[in-house]
Amino acid sequence: MALIELRDVAKTYPPRRRGGDPVRAVDGVTLDVNEGEILGVVGYSGAGKSTLARLINALEPVTRGTVTVAGQELTRMSEGELQKVRRGIGMIFQQFNLFHSRTVWGNIAYPLKVAGVPTSQHQARISELLHFVGLADKAHSYPEQLSGGQKQRVGIARALAASPKILLADEATSALDPETTQDVVDLLRRVNRELGVTIVVITHEMEVVKNLAHRVVVMENGTVVESGSTFDVFADPSHQVTQRFVRTVVDDVPSQAVVEELRRRHPGRLVTVAFREGSVSQTEVFGELISRGVGFQLVYGGIEEVQGRTFGNLTIELTGDRVDEAVRALSELVAVREVS
């Protein structure tokens, strides 16, 4: 069931300079976010992904279209009504946005006060959240005494304070090192799995999407150019922008420059074999080559795992008198592409 529904949503800003054209940050996006899923929204700077997040939590009004959250159409609501909706949507940010004058405890208490939660209930809720994010010993520390990863854990605890149904993470790992990023990704996965919170991850980091998201939306120039399950998008990206993103973490198809170097070192016939879960195995492919007396050497590529499923492309040098026959036989079993 869709918890968030966007229908032909557009957001246009006034021209940046006098006489210029209006800026279309989001242009005709139709999108559903299902209850309980983690959706990754990917795009380069200026693609419109952060604006999309602000439209979902009604921090920005749409120029056109409708945004519906938990059955409530935001475009028809008053500001007072929107404030109630926003309490059900937690936000975490790239730069943490913590109050430096408040302790960790005070930062988590703030949204409870805003939501009107009785003070008598604060201690139990804050203690529960601190234990959940692994910072029970940092309750009385100030933000400047914390590492980046710890600050983001406080940010997550604060975002969860009012028990939201939705969590928007806007570049939440961009300021963190890889190891800390993985810790935050693991925590967000727990938030989704154990608390049932629907998460929308705004990011340009495909490694985060690969390890966290159930489904991916790719944006360019304010529009959605590709969407699908994380496995399908990584295994077979169709749009050029998506292919560029996927190549940042899946380096299994050689570029033209790499091909030229491979040809210099490997004079045999080069083919790329695409492996997908449910297709033939590497053992079967190599067995076909061996049975025909064809020599082979793996020269590029690898096998990846996404959402517990495997895919990959292996570029192989083939040598021998029966290479043509072997390639025809392989083509009947699996996708084979000549490297040129």
C-alpha cells in the first residue's frame, strides 16, 4: 500500500536573475512510496531530489500536482493541519542540524516538547531511543564532544522521538567516512525492520543505495528517468545517468580505454558474459569452453550481490580453433557480448 503518493508534481522557482527563466526543480514527477519500504532517490547535484523531499514533508508548496501522505492530500491542507502531518515525518540531514547549546538528551527532548508529549513521558522515551542508537553513555554530552557518526545517531534518535511513520534522510551519510557510513546504514536498516518506519533516502552515494534501499528512483533535471527494484537497477541500468551511477560501485564492464589496454595484453578473442541469478552458472559456462578445448582467461569484471541476489559481467579471453563454435554455444545459454 502506498504511504506517499505524488501525482504529476512540479516545483518551479522564480528566475535567479532578472530577465532569466523560472527554475524547474521538479518537473512532472509521479511516484509511490510503499508503506514499510526503503526508497532510494538518486541524482547528481541539481537533479531535484532534495526539493522532492521538501515537497513530501510540505516544507515547500507544489507548483502543480498533488502530494498525498497517509491518505491526506497536503495540497488541500492549512498550515496548522500541515504541522500535524510533519510531526509524523522525521528528518535527518547531512550536517546533523543539532542544537549545539543542548546536550544529546536536550536535542532528543526538543521534538517531544514540540509534539506536546507530557514531560513525565520524556525520560522513558529518550532513554529508549538512546539505547536503540547505541548512545546511552552520551546523554549528557554536547554535540561538539561527539564524532560525526555519533552526531548522526543523535539526529536519527531525534527524528524518531515523536514515533514518525516516515523518515526522510537527505544526504545523511555524505559527511561521514565509509566505515561510519556503514554503521549509519545498518542503523537505518534496523529502524525500518524493527520499528516499521518507511524511509526515503536522498543521496548520490550508490553504495548506500546498494546496501540499504529496496527500490531506487533516479532523477535528472527534475524528472524521474529510471526506477525499479534495487537489484534490477544495478543489474541492468537502462538510462545513461543510471549507468554512470552504477559504475561508481559496480566496475564489471570495461570502458573503451580499458578495452584498449586489455587488447594490448590479451590478443585472443574478448567476450563479456552476463551472469544473472537464475541463469546458468559460471561452472556451466566454463564447462562448455573446456568441452570444446577452448582456452579461456578471466581478464576483467566481477560478481556483485544486491538484496541477497547475485549478478555480474565477466570479460573473458578465448583462444583456440573452436572459439566461434564455443561463442555460439554460450549465446544459447547466456547473454554474450563481443568486446570491441
